[in-house]
Amino acid sequence: MNSPILKVEGLTTEFETRGGRIKAVNGVSLSVHKGEILGLVGESGSGKSQTGYSILNLVDKPGCITGGRILLNGANLLALPESEWRHVRGKRIAMVFQDPMLTLNPVLRIDTQMIEAVQAHAAVSRSRAREVARACLVKVGIAAPDERLASYPHQFSGGMRQRVAIAIAMIHQPEVLIADEPTTALDVTIQEQILYEMQALARECGTAMIWITHDLSVVAGLADRVAVMYAGRIVEHGPTRQLLEQPAHPYTAGLLQSVPSRNARGKPLFQIPGSAPGLADLAPGCSFRNRCGHAREECVRYPAVRAYGAREVSCFHPIIPFPEVAAA
């Protein structure tokens, strides 16, 4: 396979709090190739969204990126001055937020907002920018694009607003698109349409996507690979089908068992024991060990990454056999 478009190595993002510094993103490494969709999954508070914000260098104070590298086609973005990030955000790496109203200005018409997005990175006339905006609306499945361009966000449904947000993110055909749970608040029918359209955009434009979600059913039909996060770290990674059919990390297995099934009607849903730890008081070693039925004495140390083919897991006692030699 060719070199990845985006490669993140040991990314660490910390926040200064009254109780000390906490690592919301703790040594995260991942990569994504042209036209590929990587699913980033985990419970709320696991660090998924902060990973996305960190890749775009959009971490709010009192947070800051304290370590690692973000390589876009081999160039380390963290070495860029802030003035250069304007040429990266929106043009080379774009983001779709969970709430489209974080993207759309409620008092401006859609055409005004999309034309500004076009002209921010391209020296084109207003009429040409409008043509580009119109074409992007058509590409994400919005009917009557001329009428919609003249509308305001409040005149759209939630699904329509999210399509507009996706169109704005794709307007410059970025090399990488980060989608932060963009379909969570939508009904199932609209969700399926948007997922289909996002897969088509990845194939047609060659855009690499990182799809952040807590919904394993979404990544099952969308992502090529899945990375599972827990307490700021990636604990398992691999091809989607292999990982979902045969999870290696006990936490991944717990997430899958928690998904409602038609075959278990009338039975209580499985629940992972305990609750996710607070990042301010993480104990040394494996962060999942207090909730894990496979925990042993060695789990007081953090496990190195074990690799087997395309699969990786950070666990001393993976559910499926992995080589004894830990990968670097």
C-alpha cells in the first residue's frame, strides 16, 4: 500500500487543571490512506474528539499539544507557525462537527457562507464561487440547490443542515476529512443516506476520512479500519471486519457485547462493569484493568503494542492469540 496521506505519531494533548495536568490524548498513533475511511470509536470522554481537534491544532486553552508529530504527506504540521495553519485548515484538512450549527452562521444565507468558504482558499470571482457552492450541494444530495443557496440555516431540517456542513467541508476537496459524530442526532433514514454519500465522496475524490463515533453499527458498514480508544489511548486497531468479528482487547469485546441484538430479546443488555476513569486520577498501568475480567498482576504496567498482521492491541492478555514479542 502507498504511504498514508496522514500519519499521526505519539500525539499527546494535555490540559492544565486545578488537580494537575491531564492527558486527554495520550501518545496516539494512527494513519489513513487516500480514499480510506478510518473509524475512531470509544465511550464518551475517551479522547476521540480531542484527537480530531488536535490534528487540526484547534485545542482550546488551557489545553495544548505537548508531544508527537502530525505528518501530512510527510510534512510535520506541528512545525508550522500559526499563520501557516490557515492554508491547512479547510483546504487540506477539513472537519465536520457533530452539531452543524457550529459550522453554519444562523444569520447568514447559505450562499454567503459557502462563497466565503470558497474564496478563503481560492482567488475566484463571486459568481464562480457560487457555481462551486452549487455543485457541492448537488454532490451531497440536496435538491433544488439554487433555492437552498438563498435560504437560511433555520429553514433547513437537521439532516439538510448536516449535508450543507459536509458540502462546506468538501468544497476544496481536502486530502483529509475528520467527521466528529456528524450523524448522531439524525434519524436512521437520513443517517444511512449521509453515510452512503460520504463513502461515495471518499471513492470519487480520494479523500481520506477519520470518522469519530461511539456507534459500532455505523463503522461496521462505513469504515475500512477501526481504532478503539479508551482513556486517551488507542487500545486496539485493525481491519473493520476482523476487529468486529473477533475483538482482541477486552474493552472492544465489552463494547460489542453492549450492542442491542435481535437474538437477545427480553434479556438485560450487557454492561461493562464500573465506569470510565477520570483522566485526572488515572492509576499507573492499563487504564481498563479495574473493569477487566482478564486483569492480572502485570497489568499494573502499561502494555506495549502487540502486532499480528494488520491487527494491533495494547493488552497483556488479549482474547485472541497474539505473538509474545511486543512491537515497538
